[in-house]
Amino acid sequence: MAKRIDVKDLNLYYGKFHAVDRVTLSVPPRNVTAFIGPSGCGKSTVLRSLNRMHEVIPGARAEGKVQLDGEDIYASTVDPVSVRRTIGMVFQRPNPFPTMSIRDNVVAGLKLAGVKERKRLDDVAERALRGANLWAEVKDRLNKPGGGLSGGQQQRLCIARAIAVQPDVLLMDEPCSALDPISTLAIEDLITELKKDYTIVIVTHNMQQAARVSDQTGFFNLSGVGQPGRLIELDDTEKIFSNPSEKATEDYISGRFG
Ligand SMILES: Nc1ncnc2c1ncn2[C@@H]1O[C@H](COP(=O)(O)OP(=O)(O)O)[C@@H](O)[C@H]1O
Ligand SMILES: [Mg+2]
């Protein structure tokens, strides 16, 4: 649980298109790292490369190193499916299986892995739903479809599904962008709770959100149209928002962008 991430000279491509240029960064365990920056600068692409979801896109490839506690997740001996179990992901739009029950949504990954014992699945479902701050709201309707929950509840259900398989890292790509302000605050509180057990990397277009939830912030930018995205700087969140080292970061956070 809660492992360190080290990325070195990571280049990401979609076919011939060089989307992200030489990203190097480290994320300590039990830490929230936020990626901010204008749209199209490669934040989601980098996030997906951290659990080998990038290569699922036809023609997409990664060059460079991504290590989890010193182990290269791109080594030829490593099974990408097991990487995605260790490093879970939550997406922009909540994507529960809509007709599947709330309980089965949470334990879907375990069932796929062959776990059948009812008691064990119930225990895991309860633990994950409690961990995602959703238990109190759904404990009396566990057999109702996941699609019947509100957007914010569905996103917490997806977080419960991600933590049910006990990952080391949670990746979140703009997890609140489809949610109302109250649900957004519930997710932000949850992220702060989850940080005790997990290493978290979150992409957000909301700078206030980055400032509220993260320990360190990375600013991504493009040097021009058709150019690859770059990580301009990564530093303590407080420093990025008060006294960044790079002018481009300062322009962006002060809204003087473009
Ligand atoms: N599936 C894809 N196929 C081809 N190009 C893509 C794909 N996804 C993203 N890109 C391109 O890669 C660049 C980075 O995109 P992305 O990582 O989504 O940026 P961000 O998340 O910062 O908005 C953009 O130029 C985008 O058009
Ligand atoms: Mg994105």
C-alpha cells in the first residue's frame, strides 16, 4: 500500500505524434500530486502512462522509465493487467456498470479475479464503500443498480470499485469535472482521507482544487501548436501557488495565460 512513483525521461507518442516530451518526476507515498495546465498539454496522457493505460490506444507508445517502489512497470516480465490492479484509475465521467447492483459494481474486479465466496465479497464491498464515504448512503440498497445513484455517488462508487482491489496508487483524471460543487467537496474530502493509505495523482483543471487537495503540483504546458507537452515545474503546492520558479507557471496561475 502507498508506494512511491518515479518517472524518468518519459516520452509519449500517439503514432508519429510526439504528445509529451521527457517528463521526469517523483511522487512520495501517501502524497497527493496534482497536474494542472491548459488543455491538450498531456496531463491525461502522462496519467494513463503511469498504469500502462496509454498503450491500450492503438499506435500509442511510451519511452522512458516509470518505477513503482523501484520496480520498472514497463519491464517485459511485468503483466500490464496486474499493473492496472496495483495502480487504479478513476475517470472524468463516473462509469459504473449502470444495470449492475451497487454491491456487484464494487466487487466486480474481485469477481473477475475469481473470488466467489459471498461473505468475503460482502466484507470487501462494505470496507470499500466505507473507504469511499458512501456506505451510509447505500447500505440499505446494495442490490439496487449503480446507475440509480446521483453523479457524485456514482463517482464515489467508482472510487470504491478502485480501492476494493487494494491498489497502491490511485490515479484520478478530473474526477469532479462532471459533478456539482457539493459532490465535488465530498470527493475532495475523500481524497484527503484516502491519502492516509494511498499515493494519489490527480489531474484537475480547477486550480483551487489543486491548491486544496494536493501536496505537490506539477504545471504542464505546450511550447507551441503541434509541439509536445512538457512538465514545466513540479514543486510543493504552496510554492507553486505563491512563488513558482517559472514565469509560465506564474502567468498560468495568475490567469495571465495565452
Ligand atoms: N487517443 C488519442 N489519439 C491521438 N492523440 C491524442 C489522443 N489522446 C490525446 N491525444 C493528443 O495528445 C495531446 C495531449 O492530450 P491530453 O493528454 O488529453 O491533454 P490534457 O489531458 O492535458 O488535456 C493532445 O494534442 C491530444 O490531442
Ligand atoms: Mg485531460
